[in-house]
Amino acid sequence: MTFLFLCRRMLVGGLGVLLVVWASSASAEIEVIETPGGLTVWLQREPAIPIVALNFAFRGGSTLEPDGREGLANMVTRLLDEGAGDLDSQAFQDRLDELSVRFAFDSGRDAFFGSMTTLTDNVDEAFDLLAMALNDPRFDEEPVERIREQISVRLAYSAEDPNRVAWRTWAKTAFPDHTYGRPDEGTLESIAAITADDMKAYVTDAFARDRLIISAVGDIDAERLAGLVDRVFAGLPANGAPLDTADIRPTTGQTVVVDMDVPQSAILLGLPGLKRDHPDYYVATVLNKVLGGGGLNTRLFEEVRRKRGLAYSASTSLTPFDHAGLLIGSVGTQNARAGETIDVVKDVFADIAANGITQTELNDARDYLTGSFPLRLDSNSEIARMLVAMQFNDLGPDYLEQRNGFIEAVTLDDVNRLAAELLKPDDLLIVVAGRPEGVVSTTAVE
């Protein structure tokens, strides 16, 4: 079996791109390329493996959806590889398979994301297919109706999922008059209303060069990559729809119960947090790890799970949107113990706010955050994704070398100061989906 054939088998079989070890990725030079068409691309070369991973993002995401067309960006992600140019859905998919090319598209509240993975031998054909998908998507009736049905089934299912119901209700309550409060996956009504013309209009509004970020990792040189990137992106509109979403502080300090006939309550709790560009973001990262951010060695896991057996897990996460920062916690528990669980979570927040964390907790959190970081960069695709995130957040090409230093520089005083500022139990927005005992709504569910 040849090496090239082995690489092809790994791509087609979905086993991922061959690993690029951390020691190499951390020290390899990131080339910042300006293409003849005026686009900026970050490239990290990895010539040892004949594979190229391309990642890109357009700022905007679901914030560009018109009212009544919620879920439009998500629907577009599902249809870009379902026919483009002179290739219908089946022909386009067949060509991807023949070339061992993999596309993936996703949308969030603040950006639309895309990626492509291809063998180096097939980069010309792969970039041509990507150019067709982004510049000339077809949105034919058969795939549109098929994808619409799939999304509608998923939405109907999620309406019975207490975790999804809790998150939707939390977002709507926190951001009642803001685009962040709308369901970015859409509703049954909005998905039914979306037309092919709506999707074409979204592509025109969102896929523009003034909000484009591109990165690549793999076996390709700068000159060749620049030409291929221009082939895909240089023909897009220079400017898209205005990116005029306003900054917002979430509405909190409420409790909302959504009645659902389920044996366990899904509890979502949240506070205003920090955006990614805040000077204390790395302090918040360490604080979140101690509080509930991954692994078994967190305050919430200790108090909720290990000591009291209230839930299988209890966790927190930082959610830095472009225009709002959040600190979100989640836990699932029996209806009969929901009130008790919320009280324990509040007590943990209050204790850390009042008394801080210990030096041992700080050391453990920093060790975890620095030691686990390389695991996020275990393939060409993941590194390319990280390079896009670095550009998106204005972190600079040297971020991979600097990041762990930012974490190690966080002090005990830093964390305890921020904990006192952020962890205010009375300010929590609490949403419970289920039939919780000991929990009363302070706000009616619309």
C-alpha cells in the first residue's frame, strides 16, 4: 500500500488529517501572505504530509439573518455542497468523493465558518470545487426540500430536549431585543419560510472580502496557495451587509421554569462575563477552570457530584460572543433535588467570591490549561482552525508561543479579585426545564 493511498484512505474514512506534533506546530513559522488579489492568508507549512487543510470565516453569522428567517445561515451551511455551478447535488458529491476532498461548513452567532481538506495532488480541483460552492451555489429544489425536512425533524426533536429548551429560553430571556436572543438554528416556522432566494441573498450579504479570514496548514508553498486562494475568494463582493450588531449586557437576576414532563430537570445558569479582548480574559479562564471548567477537579464537581451526588456532572464555561461576554453553568438533576442543586451552586459561587481560591487550586488550574493546550492542535485541520481563531480575535501570529505564558502569569490576587467582581449569585439568570421542586419562576415564560 503506497503512502499516498494510505493518506487517501484516511481522508475518505473520516479518520482525520495525519498528526502534526505540537513541538513542530509551536515552533513552525506562520507566514502572513498577501495575495495578488489583496487577500491576507496565514500559512503554516507542513511538507512532510501530502495534505492541505484550509479554514476560513466570514464575520457576521446568524446576526445577518432577517427577522422571520432565523436559521437561514444554518440552512446555507447544509446546502453549499449540494450542488454548485454546472454540477447538481449528486454530481458535486460524487466529485468530492472521487478526489477525496472534504468540505465542512458551520455558522455561529458572529461568524460563518468553512473548511476544506484535500490531498496535495488534488488541490487545484479541490479549490475549484470550493470556488463553485461559495461563488455559484445552486440551491436546487430537491436538496433544499430534503435539507429543510432534516432540519425540521431535528427542531421537532430538540423541542422535547430539556437541555436545548433551557438554552433557547436562557438566550431569549438574557437578550430579549437582540439578535443573540434569537434561535440561530431557527424555528419550524422560520425554516418553512426560507426560500432559495433568501439563501442567495444571504450568500451575497455574508460572503464578502471585507469580513473574510483565511488560514492554511499543510504541504503547499506560499506562491501556489496565494493563487489558489484568489481563485476561490477574489471574485466575492468587496463589501457585504453592514456588521452593525450592538454590544449588550445580558439581562440577569431572574429565575424561569419551563414546564416539561421529564424525570430530570435541565438547569442553565449564567452571569455577565468577559469578551475575548478584555484584559482579564486569561484570569477568567483560570477562574472558570477552578469553578467548573472541565475535568473532575473543580469546585462544582466536588460539591454537586462528589459530596452530595446531586448530578452526574456540573460544569461552567466562558462564552465570549463578539458583543457580549457570558459565564454559563449547567447541571442536570432529579426534579425532586433541583432546588437543592441550585442552592449548592449558588453557595459555591458565593464562597469563591467571598473567600477566593487557594494557591493549590491556582497551580492545578494553570497546569491543566497549559498542559492540555497542545491537545487542541493535533492535526493540520485543528491548527488551521486555530489560526483562523487567532486572526478573528486579533491575537497575532506569535500567539501559539505566547498563550501558555499568559496563563502562567495569572496570580492568585488576579483570580480572587475577578471572582469577587463576577460571581454574584443574586445576579444569576437561572432557567430550569422540567418539573423542579423547590424552584419558583420570577419571570413568566412567553
